[in-house]
Amino acid sequence: MLDVMVIGAGFAGLSAARALVDAGKDVAVVEARDRVGGRTLNVEVPGGIVEAGGQWVGPGQDRVLGLIAELGLSTYPTHDSGLHLAELGGRTTRYSGRIPKLNPVVLADIAQAQLRLDRAARRVPLEAPWAAPGAATLDAQTFATWLGRHVRTRSGRAFFQLVTEAVWCADPAELSALWAQFYIHSGGGLDSLINTTGGAQQDRVVGGTQGAAQALAAGLGDRVRLGTPVTELEWTAERVRAGDLEARRAIIALPPPAVARIGFSPALPADRAQLLQRMPMGWTIKVNVGYDEPFWRTEGMSGQANSDRRALGTVFDGGPPDGAPAVLVGFLEARHAQAAARMAPKERRDLVLADLTAYFGPRAAEPAFYFEQNWAEEEYTRGCYGAFATPATLTRFGPALRAPVGPLHWAGTETATRWAGYIDGAIESGRRAAEEVLR
């Protein structure tokens, strides 16, 4: 009998397994896919690789940065020089620095709302957001309701709509205002979440972020079993069984909707089951569009663009410092992802290229390659970037988020306290679950 069975070979599961192996435990990691890395995925393209999933790391993400260094990997900065482009509230502007050239009244409105939001977020306890002052009132409303009460201008509301789609891949009307504030506190403030230099999009991993997961898995050797989906899991106080594996304890390192697809025997406690039903995944289609050269750089553009009226609402320069391969990476998010998913592949590609052409000119209409990843269609993920709590979830069922159930322990970035939703949060959650098992 194994000491521990780890279900899921993303960063959470691999980090948990590594900590347990280092402590001398007999461990197996089972992964449904034929690869490791979870929501990170490197894809070979002409001239190199692109990242179809999570790809950024940034300041304050000490766990993932420490792991990268420990594995002998390195990072490089996201291309951030040149003019950015913003379309907001019917106005198009090119700007440098962090703040678009908007109407002063709109800028003041955004600033005061962000100040209120960051102040409120800092009052949400990361270990127990359901215990925040006024948590019940805050959790009973959507983030859209909160924004409606604190944002005064049309362009200000458009800005926060765009931010919500970019950060959570959801509409403000879908997520709890308490979850939004917890998440902002978890990531060190709204600026930290949305900025490139100095923020969560500052750096890239040389060779792609999935490479770090692959290096973790290599260190675990044949303890990692790929192509082994867990559909049924039996448990008692003393053991856990899935297929031909039996262990004293299990760490389940999956996003909430994936956990809900497992048949548990006996069934999970009602609070845990109800929690899983109230944490859907966001929806994004990530596109990597390659060119013969990074023409936007030579034209003085950074490759970064945002729009509140285009389907491709967020774009970055996705290439390395030398510009090879030259890539623009963009996101169809939330309602835009849903609408685009209903299109034929050529129609969706044409939509993306039309938006890139509007941003960067006619050369953007002639790519050398085009790759898209619809994470909602990924069988063992069913969305990205992460799950979020709908209204009244945290205050009613939040305590079940991390609480073990008999021999079952929970990991996954959604269970993290710092950098929830990010790779750093996934690593935190795996190590925390491993510590629970060892105790």
C-alpha cells in the first residue's frame, strides 16, 4: 500500500508529491492526460515554442520563482517597451507607461474605485475570506453590483468590465464580490494583477512554463502515471482506492469542476459537494499568432493592446527578447470566448486576425502560423484560468475549501491563500496539502 496517492500532475500535484518524496514517503501521481503540467502547455511552432496555457510569473511569486531557480531554469522579461494601445469608452489612444491617456474625469473615477477596491480587499483575511468584516453582505452581491455602486462613469465601468474578463475570464455579474476582493488581496492588489513590468505578467520562463512541470515530473521518475484518469474513488478512514492503486491518504490536486466529476464512495459531505457545484471555471480561448518578424516592435509598438469593444480584448507580445519566433498572444475571454466557440474555425480565425489588424495594421493579417487553445473543450480542465466562487458561496461553504475529508486532502490553485489562480498559488497549495498529510 502506498503512503499517498496524488491525483493530478499539474504544479499543485507535482509539488505535493515532491515534498512527500523528500520526506521519505511512498507516493504515486496519477494524471488523466498523456502529459504533465495541467493548465500549462508548450506547443512547438516554426522557430520555437509557444505557450497555450499559463505563461507568466512576476514579483512576489516567490514559490514559483524559487522553484524555477532550483530546477536550473531561468526567466526573461515580457517585451514591454514601445507604445501600448487602448480602446476604451469609444476612444482609441496610444500611450507609454502604465496609464492610458483618458479623460481626466474617467481617470479620476477609475482611480477612486480602484482605491476603494484595494482597501476593501486588504480587509479580507486570506485564510478565511468568509470571516471578513461584512462578509455576508459582500458575498451576497455580484462584483457587478459592487462596481455599479462605486464606479460613476461609462468608461470607468468599461475599464472594470475589461479587467474582470482579463483576470477571471468571467463577467462581473458571475462572480461574488467577496471572491473578487479575496483574489485581489491574494495577488497583492489590482495593479499587481494587471500590470506587466512590476506585475503578474512581468516575466516568462525560458523554454516555456510547462518545462518546469516536466522537470518536476522527471525528478519523480516512474512515480508519475500518465493516461490514468480517476473516475471512481473509494475511501474509508484508513485507506483510499482508485483502480489498482491503494494508499493511506490521497491529495486531490484538481480544479473544482474536475473534482466534481469523480464518483466518491462514500459520497463527499454535503458542504464539500455544494461548494464544488458553486465554483465554475472561467472561459478563455488563447491564441498564438506568429509572424516572420516582430514588425510592431520596429514600428514603435509594444505589442500590448486592450479593447472594451473587440472580441480579442487583451493582446501581448508573446515572443522572446530576440523576437524569434515573433508572436502576438491574445485572449478571447468570458462572453467573447463563448461566442467565438460557436463559430467555425475559419470564422474564428478571421475574427482574431481582423482584431489584430485593427490594432497593429495590415501586416497582422498575414501570419506565418496560427494556434488556438479553447480550454473549455479540454476534457480534464473545462475552462481557464481558474475557478471562481459565485455569490453566497464563500460565506456558506468556504470552510470546506481546504478542510480534509477523512484521508482526502485538497490542493489546486483555487485553494491557495497567496496568488490563488496562479502557478505560485498551485505550488503553495500542493506543499500545504503535503504538510497536512505529514502531520
